[in-house]
Amino acid sequence: MVLVILLRMNSTLKEITELLRAHLPVVRTKQRFVFSKISVEDGKFSKKEMGTVMVHKKGNEKEESRLDEHKFCIGDLIDISINFK
């Protein structure tokens, strides 16, 4: 599934997770979201993990990290892996 969402640079991983769960019925019951940043530099793709959000667990400081803390630029993408088990 490909979904395009325009986000503010100060959006947190937790806010993005809540947005997905609110608007996509298929992911409302899912508990684990893994975020990665995909960048293109000099024609080469690079992927770097940003963090994991566990919906029913608190205390993960990575879920409160903002996009600008991960040095997002125009054209960068977010890959979100959702646990469907």
C-alpha cells in the first residue's frame, strides 16, 4: 500500500502513528510501527531506521522524536513497516 501524507517537520513518530490509526481502518488494531527514512543522494538510495512505536507501551523516547531531528529534506520519504500479526 502506498499512502501520501504531507507532514510538518515538527511531527513526531507518535503523531504519525495516531494519524494512520485514525484514518486507516486496517491498521487500527496493529500495535507495532517501524519508521525508516529513505533519502536519495547522488542517485543512490539510503535507508536509515528512525525508531519504533509500540502502541500499547509507553516510555520509548524514539516515538517522541521529530522529523527535523532526523534531518529530513525536501524529497525524503518515510517507510513505515506495520506489524500485521
